[in-house]
Amino acid sequence: MLTSLAMPEMSTVGHWIVTWFYSGGVTRWTGSWLSGPRAALEPGEDAGDRPAQSYPGERLGLPKDGPGSVAGTGVRALALLIDAVLAGLVAGLFTAPELPRNWSLLAWFLITVIAVSFFGFTPGMKVFGIRVARLGDHPMVGVIRAVPRTLLVALIIPAAIWDADRRGLHDKLLGTVVVRTR
């Protein structure tokens, strides 16, 4: 509760506002609904609303390891790095002697869409033995899913937020998963 109407020092203004509006503090007040219903559970406690998963991809019916298992985030990041370098080199061929600047983003987009649409993997993914697969009966991603998937990867945020199956928001939206090929 607010105890004084005098203006506090500048370093404590935020704390003053928080305690004036919410005397219990904001952390607990928002913790159970901003973080989702699972935030109210004790650590390690199960809500019982879904089956427990012992490894990424188990709910999707994928194997624990080997071909067809969910690819790790590290190899996916390295594959993206290889694709970005390749795109810069390709764009540099067309812009030499100038630097490619944003043309490398266009080259990356085209390389990724074409490769994922028709082969299921980019050159970087091929190097690390991973590919993009559709969930369900159709194994190939196709142009219809490759274009929005690549646009979402370019935004970075959807690709950086993933679930227990290591599927980013872009993969969840388009019904795809990145799996190992070897």
C-alpha cells in the first residue's frame, strides 16, 4: 500500500508504481496466467492433462534416436549458418565487385524454398544429415509450405521458440518437423 505521497527517488519509481498498484508485487500476480496454467504447478508436478514424454518427438511417433528422430537445435543452427554463407557467396557472384548486401537474403530465401520444396533439405541440412518432413502421409514439404516456413524462419522469432518436440512455431503452424536422415 502507498505510505507516502512524496515523490520517491528516480531509481525507485518503478518499484513505487508496482507496490502502489499491487501491494503483493507483480511477479506472483502475473505468474500464474502470463506463464500459462502450468506455471502454477510445483516444479516436477504433472498436470495430468497430457501424457508424459520421455524424449523429443515421442508424441509425434518418431524414434528416440537415429534416422527419423527429431534433429537437435545445434545442428539446425549450424545448417542455417552454412546456408547463409552459401547465399552470401551466390549473391556475391551477381554483385561483384560490390558486397551483396541484402541480395544475400534473397539468395538464401530462394535456395531454401527451392531446396526444401523439392528435396526436403537445404545444402546446410544435407551436410549435417537432417531434413524437413511433413507430419502425416505426405513426406515432401512442397512449395505451399516451404514459402511461409522460410518467411517465418527469416523473422527468427518463430524459429527461436520451440516446444518439447523441438518444433519451432513455424514448424507447428505448417505441420512440419526437422528430422535426422542418418
